[in-house]
Amino acid sequence: MIFGSDETEMLVRLLTALAAGALIGYERSYHGRPAGFRTHTLVSLSACLLMLVTVYESHWIQTNNELIRLDPTRMAQGIMTGIGFLGAGVIMKEGISVRGLTTSASIWMTSAIGILAGIGFYVPMVLAVVLTIGTLSLFRWMENLMPSQAYYHFEVRVSRASDINEEALRTLLEQHGFSMANFSYRLDTGAQVRRHGMVLRTSDRQGVARLAETLEALDAVQQFRLTPTGD
């Protein structure tokens, strides 16, 4: 027999970890996240492999010395610490927008699921997979239904000769349901344009489309950019 009982159990745990990571990774890939199907699968698989090293220490440490013992919890701590570097790599900051926090958290969670598979805790592992996928998918739907305020980073370029100043912008934004903060000024004398940047807040997410249409219709507006700040 090629596989003994221990080897068969190792294979089952590795395949279980692979399937769990693939399920979570598919959800991330489906929503266009850079760390998706393959990344989460490898994270779960590697965490499981490292835990097998300590769970089955008798297969690679040949000694009768009862004083030699490996602590599996130390390996788990090392995995969770090391996975933090990978999680930090998917967090991207663009201006005041921070993206990738949810994907980073899912990578960290996937490594924990891999650890559970490595030590053979199948029931809590399955529950963790279900709860994780539910959080990533179902909570997304719930989040859209919950009353909340959305934040946007707004940049606009207007002609220097136009009458669109801070007061005019504030009035225009209030008409579309926005309030603003951190208003900034910048004058480009060469291009004869004024640049303004600010943070917008609204409870009406559809107001962004209406604001964009209004800005497009204004001849004095040469360029604008509306960027959501959420994950």
C-alpha cells in the first residue's frame, strides 16, 4: 500500500484545505479582486502543510527522547504572523481611498481555515468557510440595504475666468445632496485653471450620477473626478 492511514489523512486534510481556499478565493475573483482564486487556495494549502509538519512530527523526527516535543501552536502563530505581509500587499492607497482591506482580511481568515484543516478540525473549518463566504457575499447585499453615508474624493478643474468659486460649488453640491469638507485650492497660471479638491459625503448613492451629469453640462468645468473612498 502506497498510503498508510496517516498519509491518507494528510491527503484528506490537504484536499479539504484546497477546496476551502478555492471557495473563498472564487468569491474574491468573482468581484474582480487581485488576490482571488489561486491566491486564497495557495494560502489555505500552505497553512495546512505547515501545520501537518508539527501535527505529524513523528514522521520526520526519529527519537525516543521524551524531552523533545514540538508545539503546534507556535507554528500556527508563525503562520498568522507571516500571512500579515501577504495581506498588507493587497491593501492599496490611492489619494484618500483605501482598497483591499476586505481581501486582506479574507486572506488572513483563509490561513486560519488552512490551520484548522491541518489539525483535522473539520467541523469548525466547514463552519468557518460558510461564515466567511456568507460574510463576503450576503453581508455585501445587506450593506447596500443598510442606511449609511458614502464618501467620495472630488477633484475639479474650472476655467480661471469662470464664476465657479467655493460658494458656487458648495451650493451646487448641496443641491445634489452632498456636504463637503477639506476644501483645497490650487491655481495653475500656465493653463489658466483653478483646481479644487474636497471630500464629499452623502446618504444618497444615486446622487453621484446626477452630479456627474450636471458637471458634464457646465462649460466652465474642464475636468472632474469622483472617487469612492470605501473598500
